[in-house]
Amino acid sequence: MDIDFTADERAFREDVRGWLRDNLPSEFAERISQGKRLSKEHQVQWMRTLNRQGWLAPGWPVEFGGTGWNDVQKHIFDEECFAAGAPKVVSFGLKMVAPVIIKFGTAEQKARFLPRILTCDDWWCQGYSEPGAGSDLSSLKTRAVREGDHYVVNGQKTWTTYAHYADWMFCLVRTDPDARQQRGISFLLLDMKTPGITVRPIITLDGEHEVNEVFFDNVRVPVANLVGEENQGWTCAKYLLTHERTSIGGIAHNKALLSRLKRMSSEERRDGRPLIDDPLFRAQVAEVEMQLMAAEMSSLRTLSAVRDGGVPGAESSFLKIKGTEIRQAITWLISKAVGPYALPFIEDELGYGSEALLYTDYSSAATYQYLDARKASIYGGANEIQKNIIAKMILEL
């Protein structure tokens, strides 16, 4: 594969870079660089700005609002967004449930849900993991029993990101308890305002409320909200997870983090010497950069292989493993570079309205990003599970 960008691709990069310079609010980039969270309103504002430009859903077919970009252009766009400090687009609607609806949904489902995802009028969450059914997702217990034109859902989901914001959930439920695990699962779309749904917060290690427990008590879901065929939801789930795992690899995100690491470690410390002058630290930075370069080449090869609409296979598992390991390594090095300033946990610095002074330009970012990166090797299918997938699909073990 020719890894050099063409003249048209370089021109495309300049167009994206110029548009971001003119349209990305400086407040957003500043908050992200300092490790502060953006509110839901901020995130919606940015996604609607992208949608007005026609750039919110690069992975969608053009007829549904996609850009028509090739895979290299999508890669460039992601790189430039992260490099500029743009907010990360929330993926549950745009990059997870929408591709499933486009591939497996009915015409009515596409007409109903896709436009509202683009306009951010609907906020989605993912109902996959359960207590005792996380990495072994096919052992899920949440039941859906058909009663006329509705399914009645009972059970529990956990680690449900943004469920406290969500209008809708795409949910895996067991519709045939007597079938083989994967064969008895269906893919439902649930209105989160339906009676019987309870959302309870889970506060994570970084002090944030991002994930939740969700309980279903005789929740009635119209049969019209079934995506694909009954008991064939595992096909939808696998299709979604391959795309999710590829994106979790986060090449563009890791490149932005590496750039920040290089910049901060090149600044003079109190002793007058930049940390990058330390041979051991410099070797650690070089090692993680080489791993990132190798992962990027693998990502580009994967994108090239699926440019005609195919689905990545074991490559998505490899990229998920390496991408999350690299992110953890970079955030550890950032914390190491910040030194003692990374130790305090300043709750206000992660709030939405705090104007308190930072210890340094990087301290709260180091704390938050280091803690947040710990879970990256677990969600989307734990890295240990991904190694088993690779063994079965490639090594035939």
C-alpha cells in the first residue's frame, strides 16, 4: 500500500484544518486541552455545527446524509479534529446504532431514526453489558417476551454510558431462552421515557458520572422497534462491535495525546532541563511512538481493505488491543511528566463551570486522562477476549 498522501488528500487536509480554525469555538478546545469535560449542551452544539457543514456522519451512505468521503479522507478528518482539540463526537447514535439501522433496519426505522440522529434531537445509549455478562455478552439474561404487538422487557444493564442523558437505547435482549446463547438474542430500540425504566448512577474512579445501571420492570416495547429478525440480534451485535472496536483503537486520539506529551516534556523544568533530555524518558516516548506508527499503518491497511463496504474481522480486535494499550502508555507518561502536580484530584477542575487556576496547564488533564484510560482495555470487549478472537479467527486455535 502506498502510504504517501496524494495532492488531493493533502488539499483536503488543508480544507478541514481551515474550517476547524474558523468554526471550532476556542472555549471547547481550551477545556479539552485542560482535561475538563464538556456538558451535553456543548457536545450537541458541536455536533450540530458539524451537521450544518454536512460533516457529522462521514461513515454513512450519502443517501442518508453521509459525506461520500473515502477511508483515507475519514482518517485525515479524524486526525485534524483531534489535533485541533475538537470535541469527540458521541458515537452511540452516529457510529454504532445508525450503521446497524442502515444495514438491518426497515425503511420505516431508517426514516424515523436516522434524521433525528443527525440533528441530535435523539441521544442514544447502549444496552449491552449486564452483571455477569460483560465480556461474555452472549450470556445476557435480560428477557423480552412477546405479547401481541409488544415485547415486555425485564432485567438489568450496567456500565451504560450516558443513560442519564439518553432518549433512546439500543438493547440486546433474550427472546428465546431455550435456544443456543447467540441464537436466542434480539436487537431492540427502547424509548427511555417508557414506564418501568429506572436509571441509577455509577461514579467511576475519576469521580465522574458517565456510566449507569439501568433496570427494566415490565417495559413494553413495540414489535416495530425490533431491528432485523427475532432471535437474530447477535448478527447485529457482531456487526456493531467490529466497528466499535476499530474506533476504540483511536489512532487520531493517540496521536493528539502523543503530540501533547512531546510538547510538555520539551518545556524547561525548574532545574532548567526539559524532561525529554532524560535518556530513559526519551526512550520510553520513542517506544510508544513506534508502536503508534505501526498501529496507524495497520489501521490504514484495514481501512483500505474495507473501502468497498466490507466489515473488518480480527483486525478490529488487534487495533482495539494495541490502541488502548498505547493510550494507557501515553497517559502514564503524561502523568510522569507532570510529576507531583498529577497527584491532587481537583473535583472542580472537572466541572462544567470552574474557572479555578490549574496547578499547571496539564495537571487536571493528566489526572483525568490517566484514570479514564484504565477502562479502555475493558469496554468494547476486554483485551483478553480480543486475544481469544484473534486466536480463533487467524491462528485457528
